[in-house]
Amino acid sequence: MAKAPSGPEPEVPADDAGQPESPTHGVGPWTGRRPDGDQWDDELLAAGDRRNVVDKYRYWRHDAIVADLDTTRHELHIAVENWQHDLNIGSVVRTANAFNVAAVHIVGRRRWNRRGAMVTDKYQHILHHPTFAELTGWAADNGVPLIGIDNFPDSVPLETYDLPRRCMLVFGQEGPGLSEDAHRACDAVLSIEQFGSTRSINASAAAAIAMHAWVRRHIFDQPVRPLSADS
């Protein structure tokens, strides 16, 4: 491994969430004739693109990326309760962006810790609902059933539940889990099967597992293929 140079470190520009942009990531200035199309950002073409975006969107304007994502967003919504400024919300938003969900709904406090989102909240539709009753009203008006994710005595296994294509997965706070209002409002509450000694798993990890379960069901919709004898 090369030794880091001595002396003060050079300044590295920070993104909108206060995360430093790495000069070693991304791509440098565009070379050659300017590409055709109106999706390109002239400043990025000139200076390079260090954002955390897939290669398809290198050098694209922010609004052009959002507009393109809107053409393929899934019918899955995600809701997270935010009564105690939960640090996991940023990670949930980042995962929701990775799976291109329709929207993330923040219930409770408007302010939430964006550091874990790694600026993906700029590309993800995020709606705020001060109370769970307001989220329930929004869901009813838009025909989106609420499916909670938590370990309750009446929970049913996520692994065997037929998740509807159009639905909202609801997650509670790290620690207390889903509030009573959320529990009562959900059409069903699903638990993630565990096989170790811990009583629960991290809220952001649970969200990632549940979102991927929805993707497996509705995007791939294929059974798991067993390993062959010589695998």
C-alpha cells in the first residue's frame, strides 16, 4: 500500500449532506465532443462527476436523473416513524433509492439525520406526515395498503406472506419498534425469521431485507433454484 503524503491534507469538497466527495471516485472531465441530448450538466462535463450515482447517470443533471427514475419507480412505498430522531432513517432512504421505490414517508418529526442517506435523498421522493393518522389518510386516498414489519405476537412470517405489488412497508423506531397507532393501522404485520440469540435485528437491516423480499416477489417472481449435486 502506498504511503500517504506527509503534511496537511488537501481540502476535499463536501456534498449537500456534509459528506466529503472523494477525488478518487467517479470520473474526470469529459473528453471529446459534447454528447448529444439535454440531460447533460455542463459543469460536470467540464469538472468531472464525483457523485454516488451509477454509470448511466454520470454527467447528467440532477433533475434529469430524477425524471428518468420516475419512469421506472416501483409501486412500493416505505414509511418510517421518526419520533426520536432515529439515526437509521438515512440508511433506509439509501436502500429505498437503490430499489427505486415510489416514495419514502417520514412520520413524526420533519427533521431526520440525512448522513446515512449519502445524498440519495436528492433523488428519492420523500413525503412528511406529522401524525400516523395523516399517513393512514394518505394511504387510503391513494389505495396503498399498510404492511408493518416488526416482531409482535400476531406477526406472520415475511418469508411466506404474499406481499401485494402496491403497498407500503412500515417501520418503527430502532428499539421501541412500531408504535401502537402504526400496529393498529396496518393490514398485516410481518416478522423476519431469525435463528440466533438476538431478539431483533437493526431497523435499517430489516428494511433492506423486506424491500428485497418485495423485489424478489414482484420484479423477479421466480422460485429459488436448488443447488445441483455437483455445485
